Amino acid sequence: MKDLIKPENETEAIQMLHRYNEDVLPQKFGKAGKTWVGILLVIIAFGVYNYIQQIRFGLSVTGLSDTVSWGIYISNFVFFVAVSLVGSLITAVLYLLNVKWRAPLTRISEVIAVSAIMFAGLIIIVDMGRPDRVLNMFMYGRIQSPIVWDVIVVMTYMTISFLLLYFPLLPSIAYCRDFMKNIPKWQHKMYSILSLGWKNRPAQYKVVEKAITILSVMIIPVALSIHTVTSWLFATTYRPGWDSTNFGAYFVAGAFMVGAAAVIAAMFLLRKFYVRFDEYFTDKHFDRMGRLLVLLSFIYLYFTVNEYFIPGYKMKGEEAAHLRELFTGIYAPMFWSVQILGMIVPIIVLLFKKGRKPFPIFIMSVLVIIGAWFKRYLIVIPTMLHPFLPLQQVAESAKHYSPTMAEWSITSASLAGALLLITLFVRYFPIISIWELAEERDIPHHTIYEHLNDE
Amino acid sequence: MSNNKEDLEKNQDNDSGRREFIRLGVLAAGLTIAGGGLQKVFSSEPSVSGEKINVLTPDGKVVSVDASHMKAAESCCAAPSSEARQGIPGKKYVMVIDLSRCKDAMKCQKACQKHHLLPSQDKYLKVYKMQDSPEASPYWMPKPCLHCDKPPCVKVCPVDATFKRSDGLVLIDNERCIGCRFCMAACPYSTRTFNWDEPIQPENYMDMEYSPESSTPRKKGTVEKCDFCPDMLKQGKLPHCVSACPNGVYYFGDANEDTVCNGDETVRFRQLLKDKAGYRYLEGLGTEPSVYYLPAVNRLFPFEERSSNPS
């Protein structure tokens, strides 16, 4: 972490802030950046093409059937909702706990949160048989339906997350507007519009800080709600494997875990491509985030034990078939890989100080993220293959589920879309909030403008 | 439905006559439009178009009929979406399925597929081979929609597309359904099917006014299921599966009148349940189905494995 020791005098402080702000100004894409965006665009284009096919020919382009009527669109939706919880973890929970090292992480985690929740909303429309009737949700919405609860909380969360991203961004946009040279006219104009006429007055900072405090308090119950309600889409049914009172807490715990992993991975990649960022995302940050990830993984382990071993101890009639399939059946390789590689191994590695160095922790975070995606696959699909009544008089294709190319493509496109949104944000906006870093240490950010006026 | 046995039987006779008629039409359509069926009846239209259509009669003869003699049967009794949410006044429909009589004849399913123009992969009604424990003998269990009084599917529907009527029927408005398939996940009885692609159906069906009471014309991207044939009930007739069953497995009737009829006999609903130890499938879930089962004891037919997939 850049050691923001309180400067000797104001001039020093001003110079320091200027330098920091310059450090984090958005930069043009290099070769790697362009290739990355190119790859994402290709994936997205292919996904859009497949979605058009799906609109034309219906959901029959998927591997779904009357048996497995929810597939990877839904598990991907749950994944997105889970990832989006990180915004509230880093921004709100750590803020209210007054954790000092969080400041450089707030913006990236909020960007991840906003992108993820936007694509969660999008992928759920992709899953609909009649996306043309999406407005029925508002015309005929029934408050008794968990889907309507989900729509309400997801939209609330999206709004609060967006504000939690935007308010702290104002001083940074204003800085870009006032100090970024050699940028295209449109980009300057964009900063002018988006900065909402920010004048860097102390009073404005006070308002923004107050807003952040209020939003941070507000977002915590909403964040818990989005993933709890998402778990209720399953837990409100009778199906073995979903009919669990543990689901809400289990989902929330898993979400915090994957969200923390996503921030670590983002930190590592940003540090790789923006050389000066290692002064902001320091080894200490990786260490701290590593500890946090271990803690969250232990909580998740606790709920996993409750979710699988207790029913596994009883092996109750209808649940037994489902559990056997997970423990020793066709889903066993995926189930155990997810548990071991996506949870146990990261816990063990991150318990050691050496394991919390940037590179190993990055690898562990990637494992956690991939594990989390497949974990959600395991939550959604195997249960659907074990209804109460035996699978009789159904087509052979309805006795198992394997996603089609179209499904993979559309799902990949949604993931690529979220990554592209994050990438573009990093391309055009400072990804580290210098003023928050400064204010946290009682260095008033507005002074840099006074200095400017003096000159 | 009437509480008079004679009336019921008369209805039954009328119905079977009509069924023959419809069957002819359906077969005709089956020839003209691949994969689909079509309810057509002969009209007295005298003009001749010259275009011939081959029709298969119920006894297997192919007859050439002039196209102008074919006409779509109007669905006389299916109410449009706006009215279909009202149940038939004073009724509370129930079904009792006597497992001891079922020999897997599958006539019920065939009639159902035909009436609802269903392709073979979509089945509103299934006959399951069940075996309660390894020692117990297997038996056949027909399962339509159970039309629960506490329907989990209706509870979770976000747009009120599937609804419970005052007469006990759980129906779907396919013009409102958004295709989220939450109801399919919520139904513990695997009752619901989904139109994964554009349903194949006769063209003149597509122009018909949609009715949740006939579940036609079918709509892409929406959920369907057994509807207890409300268009038949409105005419005082039995659902197609009930009248098609050769073994009197299905009793259908009105709990308010305490009468159920299987086409051959009309009996007291509650007495039947008492006498034959009626139960409801997965009673423990608390969904309170409108369909009751009579246990497979003293069976009329020995259990025989199904030779091939009858669908």
C-alpha cells in the first residue's frame, strides 16, 4: 500500500495527491489489452448469434427438457448473483468495520458487482421461453412468487450498487476532466457530462461521504436478500436436494467466498498490466484478502457439511438417489473436484503465509471461481434429474442433461460481456479511488484544486 | 356432470359417438399435416373444390374426400382467457383412479394426446410402473395433473399465468405465461411440459381464439399440462381419459355432489374412498391433490411388463 504518511505541509500533500492521481489515470490499451477485448468481442458475437437462433427456434436449441427444465442459464445466473455480492462485502462490510486497507479495492469490487448483477438480469431473460412478455412481470406480477421477490431485490441491489460505484467516482471523473491531456474530444465530453459539474468543494465531498455511509448500510440487507432470495427459487420447491432450510445461508456464504476470489484475481491482473498499481495493490493486500478468503471458505465449508453430510447421514428415501449420484454416481467427479479443488485446496494453501503471496493466491482464487461456477451447476442440474416420480415414458434425451453448443456459447458470452464491461471501465476510468485513500488518512482531496487555483 | 346415473350414461354414449366422429377428423389431419392432428368434421357444403384429401377411417380404410367437405370443428365450449378463470359454478371436480383395475391399456393417454393435439414427446397423462418396495408387486399408476387444492405451481407463478379455479381446476393461460418454468420446478409430480419449439399444429387451429380451457392453439415457449378437459365438463361430459378407459379405472365427478362416474357406474365419492381405502399420492407434501388413488389390491389383471413403448 502506498504509505500515505501525513505529509509535512500542504504543498507536499498536494504534490503527493497529484502524483497518485496521475498514477491511476486510465491508459490506452496495449497489444495485450486489444487482443483481450478482441477475444471477448468474438465470444460475445458468437453468443449473440446463438441467442438470435434461440429466439427463432425456441429453447429447443438448448439441451433442456421437461425433466431438466433449468440448466446452465440458471446456474450461471446464480453464479453472477453470487459474484455480485462482493461489492457489498468490500465496500460496505469492510467500510463499516473501518478496515483501513480496503480503500484501493472498493472501486474494482463495485465494478465487478455492477457488471455481474447486470448480466445476472440479462441471463435470466435469456432463460425465458417468452422474453417478449417480460413486461408481464410488471403488469401481472404476483408478490407471492419468489421470482417477483428476486426481481425486486436484484433491481434494488443493482441501483444501490450503481450509486455506490458512481458517487465515489465523481471526484475521479472530475480529475480526468480537468487533468487528462491528449484525449479525444468525446472522451473529454464524457467526463464533463458524467462528472455532473463536480467542483471539488469540501461540501461536495461531505455529501458524497454521507451518501456512501447511507448506501453502505442500506446495501447490506439488500445484498443478503439477493442471494437468499435466489436460493429460495430452489428452496421453495419440494425437490430433493433443493428442499433445504440451509440454502439461504449456504448461498450467501458461497457468494462472499467467490466474490472475494474475484477481487483477488482482478487485483492480480490489474497489477500485471498496470505496472504502477503494485504500489496500491500491495503484497499486504493480497495477504489480507487471502486471510479473508480463508475465513469465508471455512464458513462455506461449514454450510457445505450441513448441506450434504447431514442428509447423507440419514439417506432419506427420495434424497438418497440424488445424494448417491453426487457422492459416487455420474456427478461424483465434478462434485469432489469442486469440493477439493474449489474449497479444500485453497483453504490449505492460503493458511500458509507463502500461499498468500500474489501468484499462489491468484491461482487459488481462479480455482475458487471455477469451482464456484461448477458448484452452481451441481446445485441446479442433478436435482432436476431426480423428481419424485420415476423417469418413465420420457425421451432418452430427457433422462440426462448436457448443455448444447448454443447454451455454452450464450453462457460464455454473458461471462465475456461482464468481463468486457469491467475491462472498458478500467480503460476509461481510474480504477483506484485516490480521494478515498486520501480522505481515510485525513488528507483533504479538495486541496489539489486550491493548489491549481494558486498557480 | 349430473347426479343422475342415466343422464351420465347418456352423456357417455353421446360422447363416444362424438369421439368416433372426431377420431375420423383427427386421422384425416394426421395424413394431411405431418405430426399433427386436426379436428375436422364433414359439412353439408355442396360445392366441390376438386381437391381431394385422403382420410383414414377408424376401421382402417383410406377414403378420398373432397377438400370442401372438410371443416374445422368449432370448439363449442372453451371460454376465452378473460372468462376461463371463472370455474363452473357450484362444482368441485375430483378424480379417483382405481389402481386395481389398470392394466396399462394406455387408451387414456391415446385419447388425451389426440384431443390435445400432442406430439409423442409431450404427455399430459402418463402411466407409471410403480413398485412401493422390492418385495411388493409392481402396478400401473396413471397420473394426470393432480389439480391440487394447494398447488405449488400456482404459488410460484410470477405472472398469474397458471391459476386455480373455483371448480378445483388448475389451468394455464398460455397467452400470459412468460416461460420461466418455475412451475415445472415447483411441481412435485412432473406434470408440466414445455413447448421448447414452435408446436406443430394444424393451420386453422392457429387462427382459432386461444382458450385456457382447451389449451389450444398451443403456444411456443410456454408451459402446458393436463387440464381435466374443461370444454368437455362444460357439456356435462367426462374428460377424454375417463371415457376412453376400457377398464373403468378413472372415476370423475363432483365432490359437492359426492358423486363420481367411471362411464360404467356412478358411485358416492366419499363412500368409494372409504370402502376402498383411497389415498392421495405424496399426501405428506400438503399439496392436497384433487386426484385420489385406490390401492392396487385384488387386481383385475395380473401385472404384465409393457412390451414396447406404447407412445
